[in-house]
Amino acid sequence: MKIRSGSVVVLAPAINSVTATSPNEMIAAKIAQIFDMAGVPKGLVNAVSGSGGVIGDILVSHPKVNMITFTGSTEVGRHINTQGSAAFKKIALEMGGKSSMIVLKDVDVAQAAATAAFGIFFHSGQVCMANSRIVVESEIYDAFVEELKKAAEAFPIGSADNKDSFIGPIITAKQVEKIDAHVKDAVAKGARLITGGTYSGQFYVPTILTDVTPSMMMYYEETFGPVVAVYKADSLEAAIELANDTSYGLSGSVLGKDITRCLKAAHEMETGMVHINDAAIYAEENCPFGGVKESGTGREGGKYSIEEFTEYKWITVNMPQ
């Protein structure tokens, strides 16, 4: 196998402990091993382990690294962008999300609630695209909240090796504490707890809150867990305004039968992706995946990944006479 390329790849997996090998490190090492077994020349694909604050900073600031792509928190992404931009590097960032779903008054309420429940509780809400903010037109608000409650309470909770489980564990005990802190803060400040709000070990019960206000942590901050806030809107315009009241802009969703109203919302939502009559959790390998605002820069997927990692050069030739 012959490869003619001057580009190399360095995988720098996130690690949670300096004393034990993390799953991310093992995955990165396996990816490098697969490329090696396929005959890719040594040195083209590399895996480097170490603290992000040390290894990451070295890679981002090194003059031989021309392109940086990062998936992770907005806080770390902002740090990488600051370092890399100073050296005029090309940077692609896929960071946090606080995705909004707009539910219009002409929907089948039970079906819409089922779609919304999947969009926030899949993978226990540990998905950057999860629709953690649901904005519902006032005419169906109460009925929707009740149906969403039924859907949430019907999900079986259990370990991943049980095929009947839908709600699995939260990634770390520290993340459980963050999720619970968001919920407790909201309730203490006046939010109404519809269901959930409890946990056992690293299993957090699907949680629904209403009456969430900007004074509460979970209004603006990414909870990254099975917790959703449901808001009431008296008009489509009010729903769009609420949906956009976030510093994030990764994915979004609109549910409704009137496609004209759906498209109006989709065009005006400040987000990199919008899915009509589906959850905000949606991706296709050949489509541009990425966000705006604090959710990131650049696009992944199919030809868009190739373009993101390509520098265009214009060459003209004036033939000698």
C-alpha cells in the first residue's frame, strides 16, 4: 500500500486519571494499531496520551501542527481557539450544546412527546445534540407535559448489558453531582419538578422541570444528563425567541404539521442544524455536522470533513513563448 501524503494525524484522547488507562486512551491506541495493520507508513497516524493541560497545549502551540480539530467542552475549546488562533492555525471545534425543540400546536401530542423524550433521554442525555430545552405552544402545553411525563416514567433504567434497559449510567460520579446540582438549584429557585430528580449510584432518573427561569443554572448551562426543561410560548415568534435564548447553537428541532410554520422556525433558529418532525439528535455521515455560537466552528461529515482539512492553492502557469 503506497500513500503519498505529507499530512500526519496525532490522536490525543481525553483522560480522567493519570494513574489508570482510560477507555479513550485504549480506543485511540486501537485506532492507531488498525492503521498500522492496514499498512499505513509508521508515523502517519499517532496516538499520544497525557494530561490535556500539558500534551494538549504542546500540540496546539507547536509550529508543525497546522490544523486542530477538537470535540469536547466549550471551556476547553475556547482555550484551544485562543492558543491556536494566535498562531493563525486552522481550527474546527465541536463543543457544547443546549439544543432547543419547538413543539407547535397542531402536532399529535403523544407522538411529539415520544419524539421529545427520545431526544433528551437517549444515552441518558449524554449527547451534545440532546434537546434539553423544549418550547411548546400554550394551546397544548399542559397536555404535552403530561404525555412527556408518561414517556419519561416508562423508560426502564439499568446497566448497558441488559438489552431491556434504555436509561443507562452517567459517565462519572462527578457528573452525577453536577446534574443533581442543576436540578436542586432550579427547584430551590422556584422550578416545578414534574418527575425524577433522584438518582441511585450513577443512574439518574429521567427528570422534567417547568417554570425554569434565567436565574437558574440549568437555563443557560449544559446539564449533560437526562434532564429537560419545558417552556410555554404564546406564539411562534415567542417560541423562536425562547429557543434562541442560549449561547449555544449546535442542533435544533421543530415538530408540527404546518410545514410553512416549521420552516419559518427552522430558518430563524440560531443553530447549525435543525430537524423538522424529528428529535434534535440526528446525524448523517454525508451531511454537514456542526454548530454556531459557543457550540463550535467548522463542519464534519462526508465531503465537508475533506474540505475542512484541505488548504486550497491557486496556481497559474504562463507558458514561455
